[in-house]
Amino acid sequence: MSHAPGGALRHHVDPGGAGPGACRPAVPRGEGAEEADRLAVREGCDRGRAAGVLLVLPPPLGGVRRRLEDLGEEGEEGRGVRGPGGPDRQSHILDPIVSRPAPLLSAVVVSYRSAEPAVATLASLREDAARAAVDLESIVVVNSGDPAEAEAVRPHADRVLFPGRNLGYAGGLNAGVEAARGEVLFLANADLVFLEGSVGELVDAALSGGRVAAGPAFYSDVGASLLHPPAEEPGPLEACRRVLEASPEGRERLFRREARRALRARQAAARGERRAAGSLRGALLSVPRAALRAAGPFDEGYALYYEENDWERRLRALGGRLVQAFGARVVHRFNLSARNEPRAAEWFARSERRFFVSHYGERGRKALETLASSPERRSAAEPLPGGVLSFPGGRRGETAIALSPLPSLRPFVLAVAGPGEPSWEPPPDVREAIRGATWWVRAFDPLTLETLGEGTLTSE
């Protein structure tokens, strides 16, 4: 997602054996090894004897055992362990294994220059997990390489992994999954707010049977008034739609299609439905361990975005399914880290090409070439006075509002103004989130899709 790239997780792995004082199963690898791993997790390690920390895990991806070596210096108040790292001498901060049963839910949060939003994400997650009586462990993977960020989030997480370099979002997720012990895993960005009821609904959806991955209904604001439309899988067909955006006629046809999808999603969210999905947004996935074990780790060759699309295709190829749990409401303040990363556009383009070519071959390559040669999209929309969108008042029905960072209005988030209201403006937390950027906004009739007013919104 919004995190810089990195290689495979090699810096603290010693696949065979353990050093002095490390705990290990009482039986050799092979027959009975998985049960021994589970017993070792429950029993924990004797911290006073351990010169290293052995992560003995239930088999998330085939019974992996990872040893974190050379972590001899205890952190503040003995809560964590710090040391120079493994073969490449990278540093680490992590909490030791504790002696308690494995939790139902492990949340893996990948943070990249996002300490403050990560802390808010963890707070809302923990609060809603408590409401649902869900036993939770939180694991934060700090990808920035900044020790200050790791220290800032450590008091708020059960464990912090600090590889000392950027693993990328996919690599960060893989590292967190290998350290996690829960039956269900949340794979999350660091810019989320879990609204009431979301944790329980996402856990239930993940445990609904078979190889499944579930995602919530995303909103842009804590009042849950701006709904993100369901994701669509990228590919040659979506590339063709983006080419059509270059013409005014094509842009309007596509907007009407997006508007219908968004309005259907709003109805599903109002009813708290679960629906089969063709794609889920990677900002938050709820996945049972069995599905992760079947589909395998995330492909760390994706520098920025598309890692979830690749993984979801692999899951579906195995007969798995994707579920949109509209009853789970989560605020996603998207792009907080990527928009401040100068290499983001380069990484996105590289990942896009990798996905299109690896999954669609020559057809994908030609689709990208056509897309690159299409003319730039322009908009004649005028700035909105005072940042307020006005439209004819006195209407008997609701007025739908589309708000987008792109002049094509694809994608957009959907809001609704009540009957009779003559204007709309974004809530304060959304204004703050889009500060310094230009967004496009349109009011339209939700029945006829007729445009009632439009313009651009710039928040200074």
C-alpha cells in the first residue's frame, strides 16, 4: 500500500537451530513438530536464560520457526528487547513472547513515517476489540528505519518489529504474519479508525467458512458520511475505462456507472450486508490463518500498491472467496505516507506494470501502452466559493455528492445531503485530511444521475 519497497525478510532469520539459552521444541522437526510449536508458544521462553529470542509459531505458512538473534539488551522496564540484529547487523525492537494462550485476533499494522496515525489506529482497534470481547494482540512493523518512530508506537502495541530498513508494505505484512499467533489476522495500514462493531463483524466474516478474505466498508470521516465505493480489480478492462476518461462523453458514461455502484454500496452499508466481492482494498484485510497458509505470503516485488490484488487473485485461484462486510465501518485516511514520498509515483508505475504483465501477459502490456499514450484528462470546473457546493434547494429527495482527488471523478467517495438542503461542505476532519490539495466535487440526483452542481475544493 502506501509504503516504500524492500527485499525479502532476511535480516534476522536463522532457519536452522538456535543459540545458547533459546527455547526449542523437545522433539525434532518433522513428526509432531507443529504440536511442539504450539506447546512452545503457550509455555513461552525463560527470559532470564535467553541470550536470544525464539519465535516458535503455529504454522501460518508451513510451520515456520524464526530465531531473532543477538537481541541481548532489554528495553525500558524489560518490556522489549533491543540489539544490533542478525547477519546484516540491522537493529530491532520487539517484545518477547509472553506466556499466555494464543489470541483469537492478531492485528498486523505496517507503519511508514506514520507514528501518530498508527497510535490512533491501535487505540480504536483495541477499544472496539474490547467491546466485542475479542482477545487481541497488536503487532506494528515500523518500515521507516527511524528508531524514534518505533519508540513512539511501542507503548501502544503488544509487539513492535523494527527491521531497520524498508521492507515495503508486502514485506512488512509478511514479517508481522510470521510473528503473529492469532487464528484471524487483520492486515492493516496505519491510517485507520475502527468504528463501533467493526472488529467483531470482520472476525465473524473471516470465520464464515473456507478460504476467505473479508474487508470493511471504508469511510473518509469519523461520522461515516463519506463512503468509499467497492474496489474493482485492476486489469486491461479497467485500463480501457481510464482511456475513455479522456473524452467528455466517455467520462460522463463512466461517472454514471460509478454512481450506480456507489449508491448500491450505500444501500448495502445501511443494511449491514455481506456481499461477494471481486476485489478488496488492501488498507485492511481480515483473513483466517488457513487462507494465508493456502495462498502464501505477499509478493514483495510490489513496491507500492497491487500487492493485495496479486494475493487476492492467488486466493481466488485456489477456490477462495472475497467478502465485503458492509456492517464493519472503518475510516481510512488514505495516502498519508505515500503523498509525502517523492518516489511514490515511480514505485506505483513499477508495481502496476508488474501486475499487468505477470497476470495478463501481452494483453496487459498493450493495455498499459495504450493508457500511457492517451491524452491527459482536463476539467473546466470552477473553485467553490468558501469551499461550499451549492445546488437547487427545496428538493423533495436527497442529493448525492461525489468527492474525488481526480478531475474524472473516478474514484469518488459518496455523501448525501438531506431533502431540502441547498448546499454541502466536507466535514472538518476531511477538510483537514485534504489540506493543500485540490479535490473535485459534484452534486447529482441519485435517481436520474443528473448533475446539479460541481466545482473544485481546495483546503489551505
